[in-house]
Amino acid sequence: MTTYDPHHPHHDDPPDRWTAPGWSTDRPRALRDCRPGEVVTTELGQTVVLLHPTTARPHTRDHGEPRALSRYDLVEVHAGGRVVHLPAEALVTPVTDPAVQLDAVRAAVDALAHRHRADVHTQDTARAQHTRLMDDLRAFAIERHLAGDTDAGELNQFLHHFGLPTYQPRLQVRFTITGTFDITGEPEDNLAVEDEARRHLRVHFDDLDDLIPGSPTVAIHIDDVTALDT
């Protein structure tokens, strides 16, 4: 009969414990051999839920020196209302009582949800602080440029290095164009003439080299249409 040996060099991962011959679902085993979501009891009688298993330990040379504890030696679990790490080699026994399993998993999910909300809040706060810092940095660099300490090229090179929008000062030109033109028509045609003039009169911007695309706003207003011959 085949049995599972976690220390065998060709058994990096445990087999399917529900079907593999010789694999018992209620005998003690190392915590590293449990699956995420399993509810087990430690040797001290504490009920824990496995959250994140270990990965295969990387091959390292052994020079006889004590090896520092690493993430390969610990397993993330939910225990006692907290998310903690326990030694991967700790012996545990599966919990078979469905009610105990359900309560333990619910508590673990609640703890993970709370930690997720806290993590999101921390990330949002850090992101907002970083954004404010970058805005202050850009404003300070532009201030020094306006004071004459740097030219436009040096300023934009600095801003580009930090992934900030380059400095492109804008000037807004407000204009008024007035004029008249004569056409043939009857006095009663004035409404149609106004509409045609409004649709066909245009302001030409194509020859402005420094024009910012999308910035022009033009409204054509026809003051009046006057009959010249009566």
C-alpha cells in the first residue's frame, strides 16, 4: 500500500488526501501538508484555519551554519481571532465536527475581510499622500523656474524624470470680430439669412503654430439683418 512521505525527495506536494491510499483524514500531520481552508487543531488544542500554505523550500547549500527562519518555515493561519503564522512543521489534527468547521471558517473570513478593508484604507491614504507630495514637488520646481533658477528645458527634464506632467504655460486670447456683408434677398428672408450666416461664418485657426488643440471656443452671433432697398 502506498503511503505519503512528506520528506521523500520526489514528493514536494501532498497527494489528494481524500483518495490517496494510506492517507488518513483524521490522523495528525504537519501543518505544511494541509490545504487552504482546512480547519485543524494544534497540539495545544487551538482551532485554526489554514490561509496560505508554504511553498517548496528552495535548494540551498548547507555549510553547517544555523539557517534563519524564512517564509518557507511558516504557514499563515487564522487563530484566536487574528491572522498569525505558525511553524510549518507543527503537528495538527483535522477538525471533523461540521459546526466547529463552519464557525472557524466564518471567523477567518470575517478577519480577512477586516484586514482587506484596513489594507485598502492604508493604500488609499498612502496614494493620496504620494499624490500631494508629487504636486508639491512640481509646484516648487515651477516656482524656481519662474524665479529664474532653471530654464524651461531643465524644468521639464526634471519633471519628466519624476513622471510628472511637463510645464506648458498657457495664454488665453479673447477676441472680437465684427463686420458686415451684403447679399441679395427680400426683406421677408431675414430669418433664413441669419440662419445661413450663422452656419457658414467661420474663424480660421489653422495657421496658429502654438494653438492648443481643442481650446478654441467660438460663438457666432448675428446682430441683425437690415433691408437696404425698400
